[in-house]
Amino acid sequence: MKKLLIIYLILFAATSFAQIPTSGTYTYNYCDEEYNKCINKCKVIIKGNKIWIYAPANLTNVKGELFESGTLYKHASGKWIIIHNKDKRSIKTLDKNDNPFSWVDFKRKRYWTF
């Protein structure tokens, strides 16, 4: 019984850390890196490694307007960033001034933007 429990815990840990969720529609916190806080909720659609982020009402004039879309890519830092072309995979740092990337925290269901 103990072996089965240990195997289950190992499998759970391996699949729950920083993996792209299954395709679907989710509600995430919309967070601003500049202020280091979450502002509102936003709709997130994930299909494979593609993502679409829809803006909350207080960000644009129209609630649900497409705010960002792209391809999810796991950066060397461990963060899942949203890239718009394959050339951005070679970026070494995620500096807000030089390389302003949006990123997604799947574990806490947060979308971060600069």
C-alpha cells in the first residue's frame, strides 16, 4: 500500500508542476508586473501550445477584447512565456526594458504582463 501511495505522489508531482493545461477555456488572474499585483480576472483559451488572452473590463473599453495571443514556450528561467515568432526562443533574459515578455503561471492561474 505504501509503495502505491508513493508512486501516486511521484506521478502527481511530476504532472502538476509547470505543464501546459489541457485545451480549454479558463479564468486566470490578470496581473501587472510593473505594480507586482493582480488587477482583475481574464479569460484564457488554450489549444495545445497556443494561447489567447482576453482583456478584463477595466483594461480596455470592451470587456473580452482579444488582448494577446501567441505560442507558449518554456524559457530557460522556468517561466512559460508567450512568443509571437520562433526567433524569440533564443532570448536569454526576460528584462522588462529590453525583452518585455508576457508569461503565464499555470499553477496559480495567473497571466503576467509588463
